[in-house]
Amino acid sequence: MGFVIRVLVNAAAIWLASRIVPGISADGAGHILVAGLVLGLINALVRPVLVILTFPLTLLTLGLFLLVLNAFCLVMTSWLVSGLHVGGFWPAVLGALVISVISWALTAFVSDSGRLARMR
């Protein structure tokens, strides 16, 4: 249940990024849901490997390279989902920033089991 909620949160964040960030567009709701699923899978499977491989660079940049990594994950999602279009490096970085903030804000209230959690 928690993964389904995270996919929906990712889809909502991608939709909002496509509305806010020039250079990011999505063809429709179905493509946004698929992109949310693909981004969730990339974040769960590929991103941890990339974080480990780029740890020295992340340490050197005081964590700012993680934003570039998130942008790369968004671009990878657009490569795999034909209905999501990312128009370059800066739209990817800004879109990754928007998606990260929205995902963080929405998942702050959802536990890993998918239930609403209270802030303590």
C-alpha cells in the first residue's frame, strides 16, 4: 500500500513540475501515472547504486551533487516513458528540485505502511 501511495505522490509531483517548469511536459494523465511508477522504481533500484558510486563527488560538493543525481533519474524516466518530455539539463534540475520538495512534503504525512502518520 505504501508503494502505491508513493507512486501517486510521484505522479502528483511530476504533474506539478510539468505545470511549473518550462521544458518539462507530459502528454496526459496515463503517462504521468506511468512516469510516477517508473520514477519510483528508478529511485528504489537505480538511485542507491548511483549514490554509492558518486559518494566522493557528493561529499566534495557538500551534497549538492544529489540534485544532479535526481535530475539524471528524472531524465532516465523521460527516456523510458514516451509521454514525459524533459528539455535539457536545467529543466531537469529544476524539475528534480520541484519533485523532491513536493514528494518530501507529501510523504512526510505517510508512513511506510501507507497510513497517514501524525507529526510528533
